Amino acid sequence: MPDWRNPADYRYTANLTPHQWAWEFLRRNEQYQAAYAAWRDCCEIVDRRRPYLQSTGDLPSTGSEEAALLDQDIEAMKQLNAAASRAFGLQSPVDPSYPATHPGTLGNWAEAVGVSEIWQGKFYPLVPKPERVGLEFDVTMPLGPQLEFAKAHLRRRQARLHGTGVIKVRKKTSRAQVKLYPTYLRVLDGHFAGVGPWRIGAVVFADLPNADGEQRKDRAISARDAGLALVNDGYRDLLLMASLPKGWK
């Protein structure tokens, strides 16, 4: 993570898209970091235990004890993969050390707001017609964001088919708040480093005119709480702010 004491470390956030901002907050989510680490560790263990998976060697024969153990490993990897991806709205796990400008973060949002496109299945043709789109909704999640996302998704599909460009999704957060996001990141990184709000306020808000130490501390607390709200779940709302970035599929 960047050094929260150095504002220059956050210059890379100057032109981030809403979806890149969503990633910046999610990668600071401690539950996501733990889920990713568990998935990564499992992959490394399986790679060491089953080296033939990384080579052109033959797989174990069906019905053998080794094949049964391999199936157990693969199932564990699938469960940990889902815990480090789908549970947070990602298509696949992404290393939380990657900043939003890293190419490995593009196109990874999947079901962050509960709605996804149905490409095949019992109630939809195996080869969908280009003029028809099927959407699946999660009724355990709030319907408002899903309906907003579905509308924008359909507009994007229509725009691509007609060659008229992408229609933006209705913004959920004001531009003024977006301008505060670099400050939120600095305060969050200081907070996660174990630094108290008094010290964070003195560093991050040092140039705040006519403010004393107590006021700077209060600003740090306010920024910390706003940032934590985005880290914990609010990052999903950012996905409704604008069209999907290049790289989305």
C-alpha cells in the first residue's frame, strides 16, 4: 500500500474510474485480504503436492486414490476461489497489492450488485440470439441497485449492437465526494497501520487553515468512517456510477 504520510503516493488516483475506485476500497477490506490469502495459500499447497498439474504429465487414473485426493484439492480451491471472488462481487480473485491502475484489476467485477447475464441454462437458449438478453436477479439483495444495473447493462448492449457508443449509468455519488477519495485512502492506510486519528489528522490535514489539533483529529475520524463504509460494502455503489471500464466482458 502507499505511504499514507506522503500525498504524492496517491497521485495515481487522479483519473480513476468509479470501478477502479471500488477496487481501491475493496483491496483494503481485511476480510477480502484474508480470503485472498487463503485461496493463494491453497493454490500454492496444491501446486507443491500435485506438480503434474503444472506440467504435461499424465493425470491420475480415474478411480485411483490419487484421483480422489486431487478431486478434494480442486473442490477446496473452488470454494476458496468463490470466497475470495464471488462473495465480493469479483469474477476471480485479484491480488490486493495491485493498485487500481494495474491491468490485472480490469474486467473483474461480476455480480457485485446481485444481477448477472444468463448465457445458458434451463430457461435460456444455449446460443443466445444477439437481440435478446436474459438477466438473473438475486432477491436476497436490495432490488434498487440491481434494477439500476440491469437498465444500464441493457443500454450498453443496445449501444454496442447499434454502434452508438456506451450509455452511462446514473451516478450514485457526487463529484465532490469523489474528490475526497484520495484523502480517504491516506487516512485509511494510516488507520490500518495502527496510527491514531490525532496523528493522522496532524499529517493529512496539516494544511487545513485555521484548524487546531482537535479539529484535524475530527476530520481524520470523519474521513476514516467514510472510508471504512466504502471499504466494507459501499464500494459496490461505485459500480453504478458510470459505464464499465475497458476490459469488461
